[in-house]
Amino acid sequence: MIDFKIKELNTYYDPFYTYNIFKDNIDSIFLDSSKEDKLLSKYSFIGLNPYKKFVSKGRKVLIDNEIYNDVDPFEELEKLINSYKLDFNSDIPFVSGTIGYFSYDMGRILEKLPDTSSEDFSIPDSIFIFFDNLIIFDLHNRKTYITAIGQIEEATRSILRIEKCLEDYKEEQPIKLEDSNSIFFSNFNKDDYEKSVSLLKNYIRSGDVYIANMTRQIWCDNIEDPFKIYQKLRSSNRAPFSAYMNFKDFQVISSSPERFLSITDGLVQTRPIKGTRPRGKNYEEDKKNKNELMNSEKDKSELLMIVDLERNDLSKVCKINSVKVTELFKLEEYETVFHLVATIEGKLKENVSSVKCIRECFPGGSITGAPKIRAMEIIEELEKLKRNIYTGSIGYFDLRGNSDFNIVIRTIVKKDNKAYLGVGGGITWESIESDEWFETIDKAKALMGVL
């Protein structure tokens, strides 16, 4: 039984410094809209006091201590969410539910793909934590709320207990970036990456795909506290879809600029990114690189191909004639790069839930290619290393049906005193092999800089 309560606090608390109080709690999660943006950065959320944990690997699902073999994890997750339905009217999109991630390899559940790549580290394909409490930060109106559903303790009492914890709230000075002494390794050197890009272009020439995303993995030894890494990343590379996930055996440190799917009251939105240029050393270089990106026919064609793919994916779950491109070739600025972004929206069919929508559209087209399945087959052949959580999705499912998920890029996984990250880019026939290599370096700068 759900005993839902929500309380608005008299004080507005800064989301980051509030999470400092709870950062050591196992299975706590911070969804952090750290970049100021009127459209994208409206709320941040902290999930506290787990009462249910969903974990999957392949077709095996573990819910707390119960094991389910040979099942569809998306379907099992939806069943679990539906068992805690909530009826509550609020403009806040997420008031209670579950937060977690889907790895890129969840795509193997959905399509018959070759399984020839190796794995550099092992984590579950998905984890979703159901939280008794949320701390909600309305960033525009500078309001803070605590919600509870009474699964662990009586709702009003749990809210009061968290309020008391907030008395420990204090703002600390941000961590200063220091020079790195880390030695980084990758599954590709420059020559091998460029050869793989050439092989991918041969597939494009033969008509297998129009565009595919080629990525590589980077790792280093690292004994630093993972939350300190997140603090540095947040200071140097703010993003609207950031997250910190503190699991028992590993941590996820994400500063993603890209939304995969947002669903609010049946309206679905996706915002694919295609097209990248580095930030310049001064205003003139910035202006030059910005103009070059805005006028690049190659980058525009990349984005258009992915827009068509996303329109097709959404058409499977949306009402007829409701899918529209509402924004095209928007330039977005980040600490180390410029991006081109599009927005596609649609109205979900009556019988389509948030989980089903994500299942039908997963993984995101911007990090696979078009056609999607053939692109994923080629990715498996050429990359030779499983992507794991990289290019998957992090986000939430609200108990009323809303959801919001990012694309897992600009993300570090910290496990066993090592730090792992992935970088890549879209390859078309016009791609220049050496340029694609240097684009991966531009995208990795913010992450390598904090390691």
C-alpha cells in the first residue's frame, strides 16, 4: 500500500551540496541537472532509502532475492512498476518511483545480434532502485520538496527524518582541477581506429548502412574517491543530464548533454546530438569553430539521418501524424565542445507505457546508426569490446507514467580501482579518418582531465 506524502520545505537547498550528506549511502542516486538551461535543466532529484532493487543480466532478472530466468527484463520491470501505481496531480514530473540505467547491451534482448566482443569489466545490464523517498529540487522556482510513500517507515516520519539530516547541509568550496598523472589505455590506437573507420566506410559504400557510430574505450588505474571525481567533472563540464550512482561494487559518474527519451503526460521527446567541434582557446577560435559546425553539410546530413531514424522509432509507439521535428540544427555550447542538436516530439498511443516506449526505441539512434540493426551488427564486429553502460541510458520511471532518460556519454564508470570511459562519433561516407580520431579526443578531454 502506498501512503504518498509530499512536503515543500521553507528553505531552498543546493542539490549538489545536499547530496554530499547522502553520497556514501549504498544505492543512493543523484540525477543532477547541473548546467543552467531554461528548457532542459528544470529539476534535480536525489533517491534515498531503497525498498526494492531490480537487476538484470541477459534474460536473468533478480528482484531483491528472487531470481527469474529466461524472461524479458523490460516486461518484468514494467510489471514491478505497475504494482506501485500512484495517482497524484502535480506539475513535478517525478514525485516517486525508480531510478536506474539500461546498458547498451540490453539491445541484445531486443534483437538477434552477434556476440563476438569481449568485456573489459562486468556490471549488470540494468539496475533500477525503487526509493521510499525523493528529494526534489525545482531549479527554476528555487523550491525543495521531500516525498515519501511509506514502504520502509511511515511517510510523515520519514520526511521529518530527512529534514533533520538536512540540518547538516553546508556548501563546500569546489575542488580545483589538478594536472593528471594517469596513464590512459585504449582498445584502439590511432592507426587501428582509423582502419576501423575505413572498414565502416566500406560498409557504407556497399549500402549496408548510411551512418554508424564508431566508438572506443579508454581506461586508467585510479584510486581517487569517486564522488570527488564527480565533483571535479561537475565543476569543469556541467551538463543537463548528469548523474551520480553509488552502487556497492561500482559507481557511475555521468555528465551527459544528451536526452534519449522524456515522457510527460503522454508527450514523448527525444533530442539526438550529431555534429561536434572543439571549443577554441579564445573568442575568435570559438567563433570560427562554431561557424564551421553550423555550416558543415556533413554534420547536418549526419543529424538529418538520425532525425529520420528517431522519427521512425517514435512512429511505432506514437499516434498517427503526431510525430514532429520541433527543432533542427540547434547549436549547444559545452565546456570543451559545440554540438548540433535536434528535437523530435510525439504523442504516445493510449496503450503504450514509458517502459514499452523505451523498449521499442532502444538503444538510441544517435549512438547506433541507420539502419539501426545492421549498424549494431557492424559495431559488434569492428569495436571488439562491449560498450557496457556506455551509450545506454540513465533515468527515472515515475509511478504515474512519466520518465526521462539520457544517453550515457561523457560518463566514467569507477570499479576495482580503475576508471573506464567511452568516446566515439558518427561515421558517414564523407568522414575523414584522422578527423574522427581527433573528435574522440575532443570528447574525452573533460573526462580525462578529471582523472
